[in-house]
Amino acid sequence: MIFLMKNVNSVVINERLNHVKEGVKNLKEFLKVSKENFLKNGKLIGAVKYEIIKTFEAISSICSHIAVKKLGIKPNFYAECFEILKKNKILEEKLADNLIKMAKFRNLIIHMYQKVNDEKVYEVVKNGIKDIEDFIKVIEEKFLKWKKKKLRKKLKIYFLKKR
């Protein structure tokens, strides 16, 4: 489905990125334990699964927002969104492919919760945090950095006029 394109809302993106950053912080904290201790702790496993869901919900929301507002394309499902951003050169191929895998893993957690291998949860998070951090950097660079520069410039002009 194609929509009229508008500019992305940097406030929305920034707010959702803050949720992603909080999720990364929590996931890193959760994984400070050894794999062996992680696998013995059912409450920790549940917390990590929930944090994956929450964090990836925010990531997917950012992705969808960009696809609709910037590109005029409404994705039908989470994984498709990253494919759209890859095809439009917003995300590099490897990063987009890794995020697609993580989106599918998030769906597995939600829809087949009891069938998810806890070792796989540990590995996906341990190996996926860098991809999430890379996603944050790309989004900040492409959709927020210019806004901050523009705001600084406006503030500088404002304060120069006040003198």
C-alpha cells in the first residue's frame, strides 16, 4: 500500500529510540551473568524475553514510521519493514538482514512462547545487541542529527539577536 509521503516526526523517533536504548541497557544488565547461570534462572529468562519483545516493538515502530512517512510504504509485518528500509538504502544489507532475523525471533517468542529454546534466547541477545546499537546509530545519523544541528543554529541566531 502506498501513502502520501511526509517528513518523519523526529520527536516520535527520538521517543521510541529512548525506549530502544533503555531496552539495550536492560538486556546488557541481564546478560552480565554467565550463560550457565542465565539458563538456571527462569525469572531472568522471562524478563529477557519480555525485554526483547518490548525493545523490538519500539525498533519496529521506528522502522514502520520511517517506511510510511519517508517512503510512503506501509509494511504488512515487522520483518518486511526492515526489507523496505534495506531496499531504499536506509539500512545496510547485513544490518537489515540481522534485524529481520531478530523480528522473526520476537514473533517466535510471542506466538510460540513455550517452544523457544532458552539457549537461543541467550545467544540471540548476546549477539544481537550490537545490531540494535548499530540501528540506533543509523537512525540518529539519518533522522535526528540534522534536527539537532538545525536547532543549535536556531538557538545561536536567537541568542545573537538578543545581544
